[in-house]
Amino acid sequence: MATVGYFKDMREVRRLERELIKRYEFEHDLIQTSMDGIIANDRQGNIIIFNEGAQSIYGYTPEEALSGMSVTRLYPEGEARRIKKLTYGSEYGGPGRLINYEAEVLTKNGEPIPILLSATLLYEEGREVAMVGYFKDMQKVKQLEKELIQRERLAAMGQATAGIAHGVKNILHAMKLGAFMVDKGFEREKPDLLRKGWNLVGNNINRISRMTLDMLSYARSSPPARQSCSLNEIVDQVCELMVEKARERQIDLVLDLDSTLPSVSVDVEDIHSCLMNLVTNAIEAFPESGKGGLITVSSRDAGEAGVSLHVKDTGKGMPKELQEQVFKYLYSTKGARGTGLGLAITQKIIHEHGGTIEVESAPNEGSCFTIILPK
């Protein structure tokens, strides 16, 4: 009787097992020590992976999370379903993936935390088995954003305050001069000096009143009170009001309106104010003692872009560097005659209507302001 033995060298198998274990441990450590939260859940929503980064964000221990906790508990009501739906769609890099989606999650204490989420669906033999999400805590980023916005607001407030102080100082200086002339008029019994001084006071009272109203208009946050109307009618009304002022400077004010222009939904008073400001600026682009010129106000159907309004003058024009400044708050090219708010308010109103305003100009060749409003 004989015994036959079969021997298999297991060294290679053991080596492969050790490599497999080593690779598993490496991947496990990689997941667990990630600074970002990594959470996986099965198709029923049960959490099956919950790393240290997730613990730092949520406050749950891995033992708590892996003891049958549903992933829906980590979000405000309905948000988990919304994220799952977005993952199946294409809006954020899918289907099957979700890339850089901003959301809020709930900590163990119920505190909402802003996060940036990327997620992917996992499949096995073509069948969905799990979903894994990568969570980046955005609290510090959001705090830095708030601080940056606050600094920008303070800087803007400082610039605005400086501009207002400069404007008010000039107005008060002119009023003091007017008051001085009034005093001298009384003292010397000179009616002409008295009248001149009082006119100077009155004009500057009007300037500071206009500046105050402009500032309130610029600061207004209420949306436009829209109604369907004809832009051509607004243009007619503005030009009818301004034609005499233009004639005083021997300027021809011409209308070139598209009779087929469709109606638009706008705040009539706001658009009237914008056009009034643009036509006034166009008139003041000519010297008071000049030989006149031409201002053309036109309207056109701009197709898919909307409808356009153009205010074009043959005045003194502006260099490129000035064109880049004219819409800025408290910036004026009129010296003591301007508040620096007119074009800033005009741009704000047009943007609130979803439109655009641009300027084309060149020294001694006039300027053209173009407004485009959606239909």
C-alpha cells in the first residue's frame, strides 16, 4: 500500500494575500484620515462608511453613524432626496455623478453647516449598490467671504462718504459765498449784489436737495414697478420736456423712432428718469456759448437682445479713460454743477430691469449712450 501526496507552494498566494491586505489597509487609512468628510450609503440609505473627516463635520462618532443611521438624518428635510435626484441628472456633471454642489447639512446638535459636496454612484455588475459623497466644510470659507464683503462695504462706504463730504463742502462753500454777498448787498444797499447772492444760495439749496434725492434713489432696494408700455411714448415725453432747453443752446433735438417697436414691461418713471438724465447730459456736453449741435434720440428693435434706445450727441466727447469712470458712484465730469450720481443711478435702474447700458465716445466727436432692455 502506498500514499500519494499533492503539495502546492502557497508562498505566492500568501504574498498576494499580504499585498491585498496591505492595499486594503492603505485605502482604508486614506479614507479614514482624509481631511474632507467621506460618507457612503447603500441603496436603502444606511451609512456604511463614515470617516474621521465626516465625524469632524457632523459630530457623530463612526460607531453612531454605522449602527443603522440613515443618511437622510444628516440633511435638512428633503435635501437628501434632492441630492439623489441631482446625482441621476446632468446639471452637476452627471448622470451618476454630482460635482461641487453647495448644500447645508445638519450636525448632531441640529446646527446647519455649509458644505461643498461631490458624489458618485457605485455599481457592481451593472447594478447600483451604493453612493459615496465627499464633503468639504465651507464654514471658514463662508466666514472669509463675509469678512471680505464687509471690508469691501466699509471701503465703499469710506469712498462714498469722502465723495459726499467733498460735494457738500463745495455746495456749502458756494452758499457761504452767496450769504456773504447777501450781507454785503444789505450793508451797501446794492440790490444787484443782494439778488446775485440770493440766487447763488437758492441754486445751491437746489443742488443739495437734488444730491439727497439722488442718493436716496441710488440706495433704493425695491424692485421696479413694471407695466407694459411703449418706449417711444416715454422718449416723446422726455424730448418734449427738453426741447426748449436744447434750443437755448441752439441744439437740434431730433427723434428717430422705430414705429414697429414692441411693448416692454418696465417701470415707466424709472426709464423716464434714465432718459431725462441722458438727454440732459447730452445737452450739457455742448458749451453754453457754443454754436449749437445735434442730439439724436432713437429706438430700435434689437431682435433677441431686446429693444434698444440710443442718445447720441455731437458734443465734446470723452477719452477712453473717462468712459471707464462715468458710471461710477459720485464720479462727475461737470465739476461743481454735477452730483456724480446721475449715470450711476441710470446704470443701476437699467441693471434692475435686466438690461445693459454702454457708452461710445471720442474727444471732439461726440458720445452715444446705448440702452438695451429685454422684451
